[in-house]
Amino acid sequence: MTLEIIKTRRSIRKYKSTPVTDEQIRALLEAAMLSPSACNTRPWRFIAIKNREMLDNLAEIHPYAKMLKTAPLCIAVIALPKTQERDDNLPVGFYPQDCGAATQNILLQAESMNLGTCWCGVYPKDATMKAVAEALKTTADEIPFCLIAVGEKDEAPNQRGKFEEERITWIK
Ligand SMILES: Cc1cc2nc3c(=O)[nH]c(=O)nc-3n(C[C@H](O)[C@H](O)[C@H](O)COP(=O)(O)O)c2cc1C
């Protein structure tokens, strides 16, 4: 992963209808599943949604995911908090960080394949979590973490320089 890919990635909110292939989706999810996680618990599963009716439905029920109306693919990242409950309690509660790392891996892998993405937060917004859980029929043990719009970009936002020296404290 190069700094160039990280610099080029922007949130994309307009997509072309070109389908994302299953092979491309597998590459995105392989990147996700290689993310670090607390005690290697990998508290996630993924739903790859290509169905236009479901994409439109998700665009309706999520307050800030209208780009799913043009995106050919949505990947829902589903957190599995129970997988972190064990006798030593060590990984308990880390699932949002783990799912965030998996999400970012998907975004960067997609950028490296010249696919656009937009991370649409679901957790910890109760109403959105409930609506997405109902739409995707997740179980009571599962938490919809986020929706990621994916597809060929139909807009080209500029790279942004965000390096801010004043946010760094050096301890040398
Ligand atoms: C946790 C999280 C939740 C986000 N939720 C949304 C969202 O619901 N809808 C949306 O259009 N963008 C969403 N974004 C994208 C941010 O708005 C975007 O990353 C930010 O403005 C910086 O722009 P950039 O991604 O182009 O660098 C989310 C990003 C994160 C990390």
C-alpha cells in the first residue's frame, strides 16, 4: 500500500453503473479480512449487495447514503461482538476498531483497483442500526457497522493535502 493510494482516495458520491465483478469483490474482502483485530478475533462478516432494489432501499433508510442510488455495489460490514466474549475478556469491546480497520482496508484496496468508495457510518446510530439490521435481516447478535458504496467513479474530487504539523507531538 503506497502513500499515493492513500492520498488519491476520496469519498465518491456519484457512480457509473458498470458492475463490480465477483472477483473484484473477493479482492476487496480479502483485504478486509487481512486487517488487524484484537486478539485476532476477526469480529466481522460482510454482505455484498448488488441487488438494485436492496441498494435503493438502503439509500432510503440510511439518512446519508443517497449515493447508493447510483452505486452498483454496497458492502455492509457487520460486527460480531460476541466473538470477543471469552474467559480472559481481553478482546471484549474492540469490535468497532476492528471493523473500522477492515473498512479502511476495503477503501484502500478499492482505490488501488481504481474503484470509488464511500464509507457510510451506521454504528453507533441506534435508528440507522435498527433500520439496516431489519433490511439486511441480521441476527440479534450482530451489529451493522457501516455500509460502503463501491463502483466506478463518476466524479473526480481533488486530492487534499491534510498533513498538519501542529497535530504532532514529538517525544524524542
Ligand atoms: C465513520 C464515518 C462515517 C461516515 N459516514 C458517511 C455517510 O453516512 N455519508 C457520507 O456521504 N459520507 C460519510 N463518511 C465520509 C466522510 O464524510 C468523508 O470521509 C470525509 O468528509 C472526508 O472526505 P474524504 O473521504 O473524501 O477524504 C463517513 C466517514 C467515516 C469515517
